[in-house]
Amino acid sequence: MSTAVSEAFDSFEIYIERNERPYNYMTWDSQEESKRSEAVKVAADSSIEQKLCRSLQEENLEKILKAQKELAIKQNLTAIQTALKDSIDAKSQPIR
């Protein structure tokens, strides 16, 4: 710091503390701190719980979608096999 700046800060300090040291209104309060820390803990727990619920919902959704896809594949295979069987039966009928 330059000399002029440090002298200015010293002058400000003398002016501010001319009567007495100012009272800092932002003092540490153990009760307020315990309330704040409890609120932060509750918020963190709820955030973790929401993430867990969301992941469980996504897993359940994935299971449902997988089951639906497997069912659709089975139905398509059944339809293809039926159509193939019908076309083979139609071709194997004797011509009159």
C-alpha cells in the first residue's frame, strides 16, 4: 500500500473511533447459528431424499418401458410368424 492510502485509512479509523469502537451488529449468536445449521441440514437431507426419489422413479420408469418394449417385440414376432404361416399355407394349397 502506498503511504497516502495507509494515511487515509488511519484517518478514517480515527474518525470512526473518535467516540469509541463501533458496535458490530453482526455478532455471533449460538442459538441463531444452531437454527441456521439445522435448517441447512434439513434442506440438504430433503435435497438428497428428492434425488433418491427421482432416481427410484426413473428406475421404475425404465423397468416399465423395458417391459412394454419386450411385450411389443413379442407381439410383433407373433404377428410376423402368423403372417408367415398364413402365406406358407396359402402357397402350399393345391392349385385347381
